[in-house]
Amino acid sequence: MPMLEDQLKLLKNTFDKYAGKDADKGSMSKAELADLLREEFPGMAGDKKQLDAFFTGLDGDKDGKVSFPEFVQFAATLLLMLMGSI
């Protein structure tokens, strides 16, 4: 399997792993996002106020949850930040 395809599947699998912790497997709650940050980015989860602000920024349609398209946008932005492009 091509490397990019593997990485895209990994992105989806990561979303599913954390979004699937409650009854709504198609979106990520604030608690699920906090779990992802604690486990995947130790030290990045911050305090409740920071998490609330981060979650609000990710929740583009303001429906109180992070959808997969919103998660993909987060991942792309994070990649650009890590590369020093933004």
C-alpha cells in the first residue's frame, strides 16, 4: 500500500479510536479530544480553559462536537505548525 494512503488511513483510525469512546462514533466530544491530546501529545492538553478554547476553535460549525472534517483541518494545521509554515 502506498505510504500516503497508509498515513491517511492512520489519521482516520486515530479519529475513530478517540471518537468511538462514547455513543456518537461520528464525532469527538471535548472529553474525547482531551483524551487524544493527553495520549498523543503529552503536555499539550493544558488546563480546562485552554482545552475549552482549543475545542471551540476546532468546532467550526459550533455544534458542540468535532467532526472528522474538522479533525482533518486540525491535523493539517498542526502539521503546518510543526513544519514552521504558520
